[in-house]
Amino acid sequence: MKSDIDIKDDIYKIIKGSKLEKKVSGQLRKTIRPNNSNLEDIVISVLANNNGQMQEAYVNVNVYVPDVIRDNQNEENSSRLRVLCRESHELLKVGRGTDFRFVLESQRVLEVNGKDEHVINNKLLYKQNNE
């Protein structure tokens, strides 16, 4: 059985050094996003981790993208979101390690409440056989 920390480590290793990581202006993190970051950051978190012979977990890989200002108001940076959505999808659509595999279950672009930014929410279904 893998803990949440082990699962985050597995996904981190997939992203570390990838085109996606190289394209963002900020950091790749397994814990929390840097406080008051105004950069494009990637944050990995585990939503659910179910034990059993076939262990399944849901993992979020969130990519934060600051808004742009047009006509004195903030709006999503559609061109940047499009590039990072494509890179995220390409990297995360299907993956595997020595003892696990995952698939991209959904990808959504959401407004971040209270901040001038949007997030690409990549939800992964992670599986491991615990025989």
C-alpha cells in the first residue's frame, strides 16, 4: 500500500524535468503553493486514497496561471492556458511507473476565487496492485 506521500512522489517524478515543468514560470510542488506566488506553479495533491488489493487514488495536478489585464480588468490568459492545457494533457493522459499506472480522468480550467488567476485542474486516477 502506498501512502499519499508515496503517490505524490510518483507523480512528481513523472513531471520533474518534463516539457510541462520547463514551460511554467514558477515551481513544481508536492505540498503547498508558494505563499503569494504570482507565477505559474504546479501543485500535486491527493484527493482520495482507497486501500485494497487494487489500490486506487485520485490525484490533482493543478497548474496555476495568472490572469492578464485588459481594459483595466482581469481576465483569463486564454493563450497561455491553452498551451499549458495541451502540455498537461500530453504528459498526463496515460502514465506508468514500475508498480503503478494512471490516466487523466478530467481536465478543467477554473477561476481561482479571491485571486486574479485561473487553474488547470488535471484529475488523475492512479492505480497500484498490492499483491
